[in-house]
Amino acid sequence: MDALNGLFDGFGVALTPANLLYVFLGVLMGTVIGMLPGLGPISAISLMIPVAFTMDPVSAIILLSGVYYGAIFGGSTSSILLNAPGVAGTVATSFDGYPLAKQGKAGKALAVAAYASFAGGTIGVIGLMVVAPSLSALATSFGPAEYFSLMLLGLTAVVSLSGNNLVKGLISGTVGVMIALVGIDSQTSTQRFTFGRIELFQGIEFLIVALGVFALAEVFVMLMNRGKDTGRASTITSLRLTRSEAKEISGPVGRGSVLGFFVGVLPGAGATIASFLSYAFEKRLAKDGGKAFGKGSIKGVAAPESANNAACTGSFVPLMTLGVPGSGTTAVLLGALLVLGVQPGPLLMDENPDMFWGVIASMYIGNVVLLILNLPLIPLFAKILKTPQMLLLPLVVVFCVVGVYGQSFSTFDLWLLVAFGVLGFLMRANDFPAAPLILGLILGGLMEKSMRQALLISDGSFSTFVTKPISAGLLAVAVLSMTTPLLGVWRQRRRQRQVAAAPEERVDA
């Protein structure tokens, strides 16, 4: 009852005309910026902080929060239409969203993304309201050993993302981990894979790799196929979902929302990891073994979109209850709160209930506003696919260049973008999946950092990973996640050998 009373008080704060305006402006700006590759929620919030400093603290955090989940909500548009992820959390959406767009189902893909994002965001807000205090205690129980095991579990998704060739998927994932290790070692100051280039000392930005391997590689593929039928649809089907399609995505949306929220609660995990885990989980649950995934499955859009939006909301749990940022974006929000004179932590609900419950209530309103804003604009967004190829390709290249150069103002990063575009093109030409590379890139650095911290705490003893219950449990699940598919591949090849040997036996007889 206390939660309901607090929520009613929060709606009293959020439904004031000024705060309603800030909710609308926040989600609108977040959606627009999220669609543009290279900007994302951190850049959007950073741009709005000077404006927020002139406002009341409650209104300011409502505005900045709206920008955050609005950017996550809108990031799927460029992923689906152009194969150019607007934010890191929507990379997994492009795996099936872009194939759907090429089949002429861009409207349906965008509608699924909008519904799933709304459901994930709403379920996340309910979780934030009901279980925030309890989950904050769970978040504090995760140390370096537990984080390492969690990242290792996430890396087992390589098996699900490898398609029909597990070996090529593992190679791709290994390359991703190697890219994550580029730069100066934070503990020993050793240069790794830098080749003496100062520009590589800080490592390679995720955005450069993602835009190169997906968006720029797609440009190269289109250029190579000029004059041929590339499968790009000229018509756009309805965005309405049939009853069977709505039933089909209900399971992935529900599971993705819950999984995404719990992953978002863990500091440092974030929407990107949540979306990959949800995608891999649904692929393994599929009755056909996940064969439809990667070819235009609406489940492959619904699962990551619900997860990344739920994780976005979940990241507010450690921020509001512990004063610990759950992601890079909430770290920026934490800085803004401190400058505004608000101290997040266990006493926030008691000392500043208007702030806590007002933000939660504004999230309910913001998710509804996002759905109302995005659904009518879907036909307009989908018309991007009708743009002639000679105009669309330069547009994609401009998005990539502006996104990368706008982050660092480095021409070296542009050459890296081209290099990863060529790598992505060669991977496609030789049937190497790109998804494991991105997963390895995301998790590789986090795994190394967590492993080193755990070993320092345990004086170099690897037993720390199996003596801690949570870590041991996650490792056990990771081992099962790897061995079950590998056993399936072994049994399939064994049956194939038996079938191949059977005719020879009959001939001998």
C-alpha cells in the first residue's frame, strides 16, 4: 500500500502542466537523437544538462530521464531501416529488424519494436516501483567474481548467434574479444595491439565497430550488387499485427522485459547486454531451433527491444536506492543530481519522496507518450526504404561519418570505420556471423576487468569463482549453455555419418 500511495503522490507531481511538458520534450528529443547513429542517450543528456541546471531538481530529473528512455526507445528505427544501430542497446534489434525491412515489412518491424519497447518500459517501471529496495540489496551482493561469471554466461550466447557454423561463430567472437583488449592495460600500462599508434591507446570505440561491421558493410554489399536484385522491397506492408502475431511476441516480450529489468539492476551491465541475452534466450527456446532468427523473425525484434527498455528502467534501481550508477548514462545522471543538490541513496525515498515517486510516475506517462508519438510516424519512417539507392547509400555513409567523427573529431577513427566496414563485408562474403564479434567486443573488456579485480581480492586464487554461491551458479549455467548445443551438434553429425555409411553397408552386402 505504501508503494501505491507513493505512486499516487508521484502522479500528483508528474501531472502538473510544467512537468507534463518536460516529459513530452524529454522523450521527443530522446527519440530523435536515438535515431541518429553516433549520438545516443549519453550525448543527449549531456546536451540537456545546462538547461536542467536552471530548473527545479524534480523537473530536471524528469526531463533528463525522459531523454534517456526516449533515446533507447527511438534507437531501433535506424537499426531496422538502415542496419545502422542508433544506440548500442539496439544492435541485436538489427539482426531480424533489417531483414524484415528488406522483405517489405518495415512497418510491422517498427510496430513490433514500439509495442515491445512500451511493454518493456512499463514492466520495468512496475519493477522499479515494487521491488527497488529489495533489488538494491541484490545488486550489492554482486562482486567482481559474480560479474565475471555473469559476463561469461553472456558470452555463451555466441553459440546461439553463430547460425549454422559454430566454428565461424567462435572465431568471430574471439576476434571481438581481441578488439576489446586493444589499448593500454589499466594495471600494467602495457600497450596491447596498438602498433605504436597513439590513437589506439584508449582502445577502439564500440560505435566505430558497430557502424562499420553493420552499416558500412551493408553499403559495400549494395555497391557490389548494383544492377542486381538485392532483395530490397519496394512496397511496405501494413504495420498492423494479426492476433497470431500478437500471441507470438507476447512470450518474448514478457520474458525479455523481466530479464532486461534484472540485468539493468546490476551496475555496469546495461541495456546492450540485456538485449543480447534476451535475443539468445529466445533463439534457444524456439521450437525450430532458432532457424528463423536472423532471417526476419518478429520474435527477434520483440525480445531485445523489450529487454533494452526494461534494462534502461532497471538501471534506476541502483542509482536511486544506492547512489551507484547502473550504466554509463545513469553515471551522467548521477553527476547531474549531485550538482542539483540531490543525494541519491537509501534515504532518498524518505528525504525526497517527490523526486523518487515523481520520476517513477513520469516514466509511466513517458512510455504512453512515446507510443502515441511513434506509432503514427511509423509509415513516415518506413518510407525511407523507398528512397532510391543512389540517394540512400550516401545518406547512410554520412550518418556513419558524422556519428564517428562527432565523438572524437579524429580522422584516424574514420579510417578505422572504413577498415571495420571492409571486415564486415568480408565476413558476410565468407558467412562469418557479425553478432558474435559484437558480443565479444562488449563483454571482453568487462570480463577481463572483473576477473582481475576478483583475483586481486583473492590473492590470485581462481577458487574464488567457484566458492561463491552466486558465481558458482552462474558458471554452472554457462557450462550447461555451452555443452547442450555442442552435444546437439555432435549427435547431428553422428546421425549424418550413420546415414552416409548405411548405403555403403548395403552395397557390400
